[in-house]
Amino acid sequence: MKIIENLSDIGRLSFPVATTGTFDGVHIGHQKILSDVAAQAIARGGSSVVITYWPHPRFVVGKNGNGLKLLTTFDEKAAFIASCGIDYLVKLRFTRKFSEYSSEAYIQKILIEGVGVGKLVIGYDHKFGKDREGGFDYLVANQDRLGFEVQEIPRQDIDHVGVSSTKIRNALNSGDVQTAMEYLGRPYSLSGIVTKGEQLGRKIGFPTANIYVPEDYKLIPSDGVYAVMVCLEGQEYQGMLNIGMRPTVDGHDRTIEVNIFNFERDIYGLRLGIKFMAQLRKEQKFPGVDELKQQLERDKAQARLFFENKQ
């Protein structure tokens, strides 16, 4: 898949079949649309095109994004879109000026002059242009004048899966990573840089890698202990991960710490990927470090049992 950041670089494509949206999370509802676009492009001997926006529109027109946290960084989103067989991903920079485009200006500048759309595939509730004034009805009414085909994906084809990015965010905010996995069609994931911590885990026999996630807009699941898969340099390892304030040792900052099973290596400064498989428990405060260590032993046994049952 080729990523286009300037529409002038896209060139002349053979019958582009396109869709447009933010596609945060690229969940199974999105995947249905993207796979359909890819299949139609192949059938027509054309190119499949996804038009998306960065940064997320709410970060530009909302007040500090109204607290929005995203399921995917742009790179993550691009990788998931590519896995659906899409040929081109158009990354439109969303600005205040762009948000003022009328629906007609959007159609002319982006769809016709920019991409040269042959067919546009959109969800039943997709809106575009200033104040979300444009939609399927407008496109159909002006189809002959605009010069491209329009297809709406019916409500029943999307809603029967009961999926939305909001539902996934709500699940993760409650620690329900398995519901999120069901909606995404894969485990929820994040990545970050390994940084030096206080090394308290090492002192009680549970060395951990502290993970710093540089993208502050990325959604971090709720505080608790999780069974996770850890991805490092193309290899995957089992582990357990804690998110929270570490109340037993009077922690003052929210941290993300992962104990990688059967692993001994200096990995400071490297980027780790984390796939959330199951929540083992919520974070809690113990009377002392000894009680914490005993619980960690139980957590590790529970995580190992989870992975054994997954095989």
C-alpha cells in the first residue's frame, strides 16, 4: 500500500474505488467496508483508495479533543488498512481551514480533482463538509453531474456486528480487553519505549520493563494486571503487565510495567509492542511488599494458565 500525503503525488489512477473516514481502530465494521472496496477495485481493474484525516478532526475542532483517546496511531491505522488489501491511503491534513470546506468544495477538490474517484463507497451515516452537510442523498442527487458512481453500505450490513470505536473505547476503559478483541478482530495493542524505573520489581523477583508511550493521545486500558503478548524485534513473548499507580509502594505516577516470562536481556531504549489478551485483576493496595509478592506469584500462575488454555 502506498501512502499519499500530497494529493498532487497520487497521479492518474485507473478507476479509483474509494472510501473515506477516520477509521480509528480499523475494527471489524471498518474491515467489512475496506475489504469490499478492495474487492470492487479488483473486479473493475481499478485501484482501491482510502481517504482519511490526520490529526483526528476532534482534536482540531473540539476543545482539546473533548478528552478523546484514540485506538490507533496513524502508523498502526495504516498497517491495519494495508492488511485489508487497500492500494492507496490518502492522508489529508485536517486543519481549521479544511474543516471549513463545504460539501461541494470537498467533492470537487478532494474526490474529483485530487483522487479522480470512479466510485465512492460510504457507510449509511457518513457525512462530510462543513457542519457535516454532505451525505449519501446529496451524492446520489448529483451523481450524473459529479461523474462518479456512489454506493451506500446499508445500515443493516454495518450495525449487525454491533461495533463502533466508542464501544471499543468503553470496553478498554473498563479493562474488558476481551470484548475489545472481539470487536477489533485482534488483540488491542500499543507500543512504547523501555525506560529506567525504580527497579522495585527486580528486588522482589519480578523484574519489569517500564514502558513510555510517546503518543499522549493513545488510549491506555484501565488500571489493572493483564496477561499480554510482548513483541520485540519480530519475536513474541508471554508476560504480565501492570497499569496503575502502584499504591502498595506509594507510587505517585501512573506507570505501565511488563514482566516478560523467561526473559533476561537489557532492552532499555528499545520499542516494545504489547498485545492485551486478558485482564487478570484490578489494581489494588496490599498491606505490604510481601503480600504484593505473593499476589504477583498468583498472577503469574493465572497468566501462564491462560496461555496454556489458549494453545
